[in-house]
Amino acid sequence: MRDLSTARVALLGLPRTGKSTYLGAIWQLAQDPQVPDIYEVDFRGDRSYLQRLGDSVARCTELEHTEVDSSEGMQLTLGFQDSRTIRVDIPDLSGELLNQLVEDRHLQTRLSDALDAADRLALFVHPEKVDEPISIAAAKQILLLAQTSAIGAEVESGSALEDERAVGSAASLSAEKPDLPSFSIQKACTAAKYIDALENIANLGRDRWPLKTAVIVSAWDTVDQPDEISPEEWLSSRLPGLASYLEANAEMFHHRIFGVSALGGRCHTPEQREALRARGPVRDRVYGKTSAGIQVPLSMALEWTLFD
Ligand SMILES: Nc1nc2c(ncn2[C@@H]2O[C@H](COP(=O)(O)OP(=O)(O)O)[C@@H](O)[C@H]2O)c(=O)[nH]1
Ligand SMILES: [Mg+2]
């Protein structure tokens, strides 16, 4: 047998952004003889973890939260439609690792090992888990409200009986700072967290620039009008900071945006799960979208990441 090339992919994203579900759906498709796009050629390691993920996707049940230490040491050889075969190292990294990097400034060995070895990245964002930045206009309004209520409190307590003093205290409030909660990085907007993570990742992989990076918008079925908007438009409108960062740093990240629906629909309630299962096996429910919004097989994002 000829020598196989090996790719090492790091699935990255904040917690609950669809990484494990994507992996489970890919596994399920690779096992399905009726899906020619992707198939399993060989496997080394413990299959049971991937099997569990695949079963959850097939049965439309919620995946357990990926623990920081789950699934290690599996090596999967995948074949694709045009007989291209590749050995893939694809640990299912917990989103907590990225959280710890951004929020606690702590790089866990497991993440640094995965990033040291990775020559490809798949960066997941979930449309329902986007915290938008507070606009300057909104921030001003919050300041104003805080000031007004502080003055109100003073007037009520009788400590600002004269108008002049109230005006004076308004001036001092705007000069000093009203008593606002201090900034915490946990509350930073999603784009800021991702940009921060990418800056660290770029630094760690400096010797491998540009890092090939699929930006995967997961749960595409939950996007407003999923057939009207493209993944590229979605990223530019919901996470414009992240989109511009990637565009401006092409020497660090060679990226492409995809949408994926690795479940095919929501599965939070028993009715949703039943409706989803009624649509048939995994192959009949799941799909991918190119950056321009063209429907493609679910495995396309992974395939782009793997092959040059
Ligand atoms: N509607 C829908 N929900 C999804 C899809 N993929 C993942 N999810 C949901 O997103 C949440 C997080 O998924 P999970 O794969 O566990 O995220 P991880 O923490 O990044 O591994 C779960 O509630 C999933 O059910 C999808 O294609 N469609
Ligand atoms: Mg997970």
C-alpha cells in the first residue's frame, strides 16, 4: 500500500458550538455504505467514543458535554469520493480548553499539544451562542441611566436638596465614573474571545503560517432564513470583527467559511426529536453550505481542510 499522508486537525470553538456533533455526524456518514462522499478505510484506537457520538446524532439525543480529557489517541483513515485517502488525527477537544485560554489566560497542555501537532484548524461558531458587543450608543445609554438613578437616589435621600447640587453631582458623576460593574473577560463579546484565541493560536503555530482554517458555522438550520443568507454573509453580519480579523490576517490564516447542519434540525424537545427522526437516517438530514451558500455534503468542510 502506498504511503498515506497524514493530517492533524484541531476542532476548536467555545463550549457547545457543535464540534462533537459534527464529528459524530461525520462518523455516522463514514459508516453508511449508501454515502459515497466519505468512508472509513482504517481505524486505530478506541472506536467506542466516536460510536457514542454517532449514535447520539442518529437518535437525535443531546450529546454529553465533552470533558476536558475525553477521546485521545484515535487515528482514522478516511476515503473520499474521488478515491483520495488520508489519515486523520482529530481529537475532540473540549471547548473548556479554549475558554481557559481566553478567560483564565491558561494554556492547558492538551490544547497546546493539539495545536503543536495540528496543521489544520476547524473553528466552530454556533449561531445561537453569539454574544454581541455593546454598541457605543447603548453603552452611553447605560451610563446615563446609571447617572440618573444615582442622582435620583441622592435626591430621595435628601442629600441633594437643591437643584444646583443635583446638577453639580451630575457633573461630578460624569467626570468621575458611576458605580458600574467592573469589566470581566467572561462577559466579553464572542468575536473578542475568538480573536483573542486566534492571536494565541497564530503565535503558537508561527512556524506553520498560514494555518489552514475552516470557519464552521454549526447548526445552520437555526439561522434566520438559512436559504436566503450565505455563511459568509452571516459571519460578516453577526461576527464582523472576526470576519475582518481573518481577512486582514491572510498571512496567518488561510481560511474559508462553511455552514453545517450536523443534526438537520433542533432536537431539544421530544416532538422535535421525533420530527427529526421521521426525516430518515442521518444521510437524509444533514448538509453543508459553501461560503456562498451552495448546498454541499456535510463532509465538504472537513475535506477542504484536509486536502491541499
Ligand atoms: N439545531 C441544531 N443544533 C445543533 C447542531 N449541531 C449541534 N447542535 C447543538 O449544539 C449544542 C452543542 O453541540 P456539541 O456538539 O455538544 O458542542 P461542542 O461542545 O462544541 O462539542 C447541542 O445542544 C447540540 O444539540 C445542528 O446541526 N443543528
Ligand atoms: Mg464536545
